[in-house]
Amino acid sequence: MKTPELLNYARDEWTRGAGDLRAIPSAIDGSTIAATGSDGLDFAAMLAHARDVGGPALRKMTFHERAWMLKTLGLAIMERKEELYALNPHSGATRKDGWIDIDGGALTLLSYSSTGRKKLPDAHVLLDGEQEPLAKEPGFVGQHIMTPKQGAAVHINAFNFPVWGMLEKVAPTLLAGMPCIVKPATATAYLAEAAFRIMIETGVLPEGAVQLIVGGVGDLFEHLGGQDVVSFTGSAQTANKLKNHPTVLEESVTFVAEQDSLNASVLGPDAGPDSPEFTLFVDEVVREMTVKAGQKCTAIRRALVPEAQLDAVEKAMNERLSALTIGDPREKETQLGALVSCSQRDDVRAKIAELTRGGARIVYGDPDADVGTEGGAFITPCLLRADDPWSADAVHDVEAFGPVATIMPYKDVDDAIALANRGMGSLALSMFSHDEAAAATFVRGAAAFHGRMLVINRDNAKLSTGHGSPLPVLVHGGPGRAGGSEEMGGVRGLHHYMQRTAIQSTPAMIAAISGQYVAGAPKHESPVHPFRLKMSEMELGQTFFSKSRTVNLEDIERFARFTGDTFYAHMDEEAAKASPIFEGRVAHGYLILSFAAGLFVDPEPGPVLANTGIEDLKFLTPLYPGDSMRVEITVKSKSIKSEETGVVKWAVEIFNQDEELVATYTLLTENTP
Ligand code: NAP
């Protein structure tokens, strides 16, 4: 059978690399699974195409339009995922391993789609933080805004998660409104290319929005500029080389690095061999060693154990490891598949040798044992033990990117903190403890060195998403050795691909620039009650001005009797007067809110389906018996959740008879789009 040739996707054309292509071996038996190359591509023209065609097209779309596009991409991958699962075993991965990559990748797109529709405005500009008053009088304010960078995002990915690794970068980049050029690792580029092809075939991506390089990046780095972003995942060595590229330095190209990490897991000082935490810890360390054959940037490399428990942990882990079935990842019973390639296996063997020279000894497994299928990249899991972790420098420094972990003792919580932090910055750390005081001391002492931390125990283990799973809503990244960057984390993940700019002007100008209603901006009286409008018919800034009503003492007393809220400030004139806040009895805040609803609600069934909450409620001026109140309710933002429903946020302002603000809040309603 002819070897499948992978194609680049350059300037909206599928393009074969020129000349001889490079063979990619299957992890199962070393046979050639695909051939690939990118020679002959015009990398400068690809960057220009992204900047001149893809960027403008994406920037024309709102956050919501781009979010709907991500949904289509995610659903397409879900629908066609079996095409990817058919290729998955050649990367050495079992079906279970593939779930993290393939389903996990599609779910990341879907999660970002949801973040975009729920947390971002249906607009082109993101408001960052609150308005800052800059003058004594209202009318001159500061507001940070974020707009998409006008360059290209170059994504360079590691081999271990060819689908997820691509999509966890593509999702926030496209949602931010920036085009990208994806360069998967060669070893598993066939999976990335297949997933990329599914996305192109949906037809929803604008021209120039995405491009693919299945080979080297040629002279691409020479052509980078200050609006471009490089987002890299891989080894610290390659990261250092690329981030120190002269053009990256001279042009101040944003460089995001996710690199290797000596992640730790800690068995709490409270967790004896009979505790649930002991079993949970042993299971998790073994799981992290074996999922994806340990080729996970977040995998546990260092297992820190109270001195007294080290022998028991070693014994329990050996039992689990010896029960594993290693072999062809296509077989159902296989629990540990292969490494991605024989050269990766050689690298793991070399790193194990470094670890043993550096003060650790092997207590389970034989890296040189012949396991798995003929010609495949298999290795037995390898458990090491470092009895003196303070003299075994290598265990805190050498990353064997395979099914390898080292157990080591610690004396007390302070010692555990110092050992955990000796990895000089990691992506993920877990602690297995039911002792809140010990866990709190540990987390406070170690958090600055770790990007994500889990405290697992008998109360939450069943719900836990696991040590090694990065989640789209949480940050993925870590300080120091782990690269010093963050990816994902919901809306935070868009920030690398957007420029923050401080704008100083009137609220009206900020509203015009951002396309969003902001406090102090002009309001437009709605010709019909806005509760009668579908979301598509409403305009931001459209306002309903209510009539006014008086609040008298009888109202306050009735409300107090009815609700049981007889707080002194409403019921005791003398005590209220004696307080440093009130001049006498005042209306309940909740009474004011209830009267406000009575003033602005339009009662008949219609596009407003339900009141779903109130945000940022502030009571600013007390309302005394005999005072009157009126309400202005303004359309502030609209977010469409699905074809049936969306959320409208309303800026509500309540004034008294002297035009003083009594209360402000944001009302949330569920609406028909
Ligand atoms: P790598 O050798 O550094 O390669 C990473 C990527 O860089 C690949 O796409 C590679 O392409 C590319 N690359 C290499 N040299 C380049 C150059 N001169 N110019 C442009 N691109 C270049 O790392 P790896 O062996 O694939 O991945 C394993 C490492 O990644 C481990 O250390 C692991 O901890 C780390 N990792 C980190 C994370 C994280 O999120 N922090 C996630 C996964 C993996 P080719 O394949 O074509 O050489």
C-alpha cells in the first residue's frame, strides 16, 4: 500500500512538501504510517496571508460568532472521531489514552464555545476591569480594553497530544479573533493533520484563519513581527532556542512556553497505609505513570511520601505495576501501550540511566526488557526510589518522558514543601490528605512554584478530574522550568492573543469604542417597553424610565411583618438615629428592590422568560419614609446561550426625589433570542 502523504494547508490550499518526504514510524511495529514534509512552502507568504486575510475576516466577527464557529468545529470532530481513533494506536496510545487527546480536544473547543457565549459580549472589544474615574467630575474616565492582535499566532506543539495539544491553542486563539499557523510535532503529525482536515471540511472557517505546517518551519521565525505570537509546547531546550531567536527578541514577539515539568504528588503526613488517601495516592501515581505511557507533561514524576510509609508505598505500587498488561494498544486488554517511537524509548532509557547515576535506584521494572510487539516502542513501567532526595539532584531535574516515577521520603510538611519546590516550577501538583491544617500549610508554602494544585481525599476523590488533566476553565502552565506561561483558564487564555490598551475619554466615547453600554454612557429611551423585545431587537443603551412612587412608614412596617425582617434600622427610630449611618428609620434594601421590580416589570408573558440573578448590588443612599423612588433599567449586554435562550444583563439604577442614586445593580434575565 502506498504510504499516505501528509499535506500542509498553506494559504487555503492543501500542499505537498517538495522533494523527499520524511517517514513517520508507527509506535506499534516501526512500519511507516505516513510521510511528511514542508520544504518549498513560502513561510513569509503564509504569515502575510494570516495577517492580511485571516485576521481581518476573524476581526469582523463578534466573540459570539466566533464562539458558534468553535462549536461547529468541536461537533465535527466529535462526529468524525472514529477516523482519529483509527490512527490513534500508531502513536502508541490505547483507546482510553486517546480519549484525553481526541474527545478531550473536541470538548476543549466546545468549552471555549460556551465560555465565549456566556462570558464574553456579543461585540468586538473586551472590556478589561472596571472604569476608573480620572477627574473630580464624572465625564473623564479610564477603561482598559482588549482587541485582537493583528498578526499571526504560530502554534508549535508537542507529540504527545496531537489533537488536544492543537485544539487547546486553536480554541482561545480563534475566539480572541486571531488567525493561527499550526505546526504539530512530526512524530504524530498524521493525527493532527486528520483533525485539522475535519475542521477545514466544516467550511465555517474564514479564509486565512488557520494554516498547517507538517514539517519544519523553515525561515518562518525570520519573518515574525511585534503583532505575532508564538505559542510553544515541548522541551525546555527547544523553547530556549526559539524564544531566544533574534527576531523574537528584536521584535518583542509574544512567546508563550509550556515546557517540561517535574510534577510531584505528595502523600499527606496523616495518610497511613490503612487510610483511603494512601490507596488513592498509590492508584493515582500508577495511573499517571501509565496513561499515555507516561508521556504527559503533567504526569507525576516525583512521589513524596512520609518516611515511615515509603516501604509500604513501594510495595503497593509494585503490586499494581506488576498486574498491568503491556502490549499492542489496539488490544482491548492492553493497559499500557507504547511510547511514540523507538527513539523516544531510547531517550527514556538514557534518562533512567541519568536518574540512577544521580542517586535513585530502580525498584520496579527493567528499562531494557523486551516487551510488546516486535519492532514497537514498548518499555516496562519503571519505578525508582531515592532514599536521600536532598542529595539526589537528578530526580528533581531529569524528566524521563515515559512510564517513570521516583518515590522519595520526606520528614515533615516543611521538608515536603522544600522538596516539591525543588522541581523549580511545575504544571501540576497533587496532595493526598484529609488533614486540612497540613494541606493548608503545604499549599501556602508551595503554590508559588506550581501552576495547578489538587488536594484529594476521601471526600472528593470520586468527583476529582485527576492529577494530570488540564481543564479548559483552569489555567494550564507553571512558573520557572515549566515555561513561565499560562494557557487556557477560560477567558484568561485569550489574553495572549489580544492587546490591552488603556483608553481615556468620556463614558460615551468608551461605549462607542467598545460597542457596549458602560456606566455614565448616554441612554436611549425605548419606544416600547424593552421586556417586549427579543434579544435581536434590543439595542445596548436602550432604557426604560419608570414612574416614581413614594415609600411610606406603613410600607416599611408591612414589609417587616410580612418577611420577619425587623432589623433595628427599619423598626426602631431611636436606635436608627443613634447609628452613625442613618438619620432615622429607613426602608429595607430588599423592599426597595421589590418596589423597583414593581416599577419596571412588564408583566405579560413575552421574550423575558425569568429573572436569574442580580450582580454587583450596592445600596448607596438610604431611603427614608416619605421619600420617593424611580428606576432606570438599561440594556447592558446580551449573550446568546443557545438557539432557544440567552442572557440579558440590565444596568439598574434607582434614584430618589433629589436624583441621588439609592441603589445600583446588574439584573440578569433569561430571554428569547
Ligand atoms: P520538542 O522536541 O521540544 O518538540 C516540540 C515541538 O517543537 C515539535 O513540534 C518540534 O517539531 C518543534 N521544534 C523542534 N525544534 C524546532 C525548531 N528548531 N524550530 C521550530 N520548531 C521546532 O519536544 P517533544 O519531544 O516533541 O515533546 C516532549 C516534551 O514536551 C517533554 O519535555 C514534555 O514535558 C513537553 N511537553 C510539555 C507540555 C506542556 O503543556 N507544558 C505538554 C506536552 C509536552 P518536530 O517534531 O518536527 O521536531
